[in-house]
Amino acid sequence: MPTMLITGGNRGLGLEFVEQYLSVGWHVVASCRVPDKAEALHALQERVGDRLEIEMLDVDDNKSVVVLANKLSGRAIDLLINNAGTIDKQAYGTAAYDDVDDPDPGTYDFDEWRRVMDTNLLGPISVTSAFVEHMARADKAILVMMGSGLSSIANTHHPGRYSYRTSKAALNMAMRGIAAWLKPKNITTVTISPGWTKTGLGGPNAINTVDISVQGMRKVIAGLCLEDAGRFINFDGDEIPW
């Protein structure tokens, strides 16, 4: 039975990933910051039993990452999805795609910008580095960085959303280097964008539902091979320009 580990597995896209992979027979380790409050995960666990593990992990706290990595020591992880992420709500409004005009970077709270970078960039790198040996134990492991079309430099033609855009663009660069590092270990590393999806980050005006987005990403993941390492892919399988 293959095993998936996902960060931010208690809601939105993360929860949908958990539900869909459980539905096709996977073992899932769903991590989140406050497991005791993850009611949807506990309801799922009552149905599927020990095929779902609910674990504490705060991607902003490297100590908690190491604790979970040690707890899972010796286990093989076939799929690691770095899903946990955040936005600067002061600048964006309630969602990354809200029509909020914030062209002047001087209007940003720079401490908040640093927090966004910590969560969206350093968090996935911390998790990845802690679980390399777990992925190396699998026959064919896949590492997914949750990206965004908003990070595409080529597609950016208007100002604003700087903290989120820069955090995800930086993650793309980190992914490219990590992909080259992990390829000899038979680990395929990619960035996948979920598209504009109705989540807390995507907002209510998004065009995709979480089930459609995750179905698309699962199809992309299922078709990956080692030669795909380092790609930036949309949930529908299209390549996204850097």
C-alpha cells in the first residue's frame, strides 16, 4: 500500500487530497498545525481506521518538522505534497485572486511579507530536507511543491500581490535545484499549480472546485516519471511558463 504525506491536510485542497487518495486505497499521513481541531480529518479516520494518520506539523517550526520525521523514521513515503501555504491578507483582502489594487510595495507590512516567505518557501524546503530518506526508501517517490500560476514571471503584466508571487516564484527556483539533487535518488520533484480554485486562498469567485482541481493534479502525478523532474505544471497537465 503506497503512502502519502501531506502538509496542511486539514482543509481545502489538502483535505481533498487526503479524501481522494484514501478512496483509491492509499495510506495517508495528514499533517496540520492543530490536529485536535481537525474535525474533518477525525471524521475520515473513523471511517477508514488506521489507513489515515493525523499528525502535528507546523511548517514554520523546523523543530516540529524534525519531530515528525523522527517519528516516521524507517518508513517509506511514496508521495510528499508540500501543500501548506499562506497569503498576506492585509494586502490581498481575503484571497490571492481578490481584485485588490496594491501596486505600491511600500504599502505592505514587511514583517508579514517575511512570514509569507517563511511559510511558502522555507517551510516546504524544511519539510523536504527532513523527509528525503523516507522518500528514498520508496521504489519511485514523487515530491510535489504546491505552486501557483501567479508565480509565473512570463505571465505577470500587472502590479501587486508581491509577497505571494515572490514566495511562490522563489519556491519554483528552489524546486529546480532540489529536483536536480533528488533525481539521482529516484525522486521526481515538480511544482504543480492547482489553478484558480474555491479555497480560502482562491476565494469564492474561483472557477474550479477542489474536487476537480485535485482530480487533475492526481492525474498529473500519476503520469510523472523521473524525466519530468523540475517541471512547472498546471493541474490540467499544461506546462506553465517560468
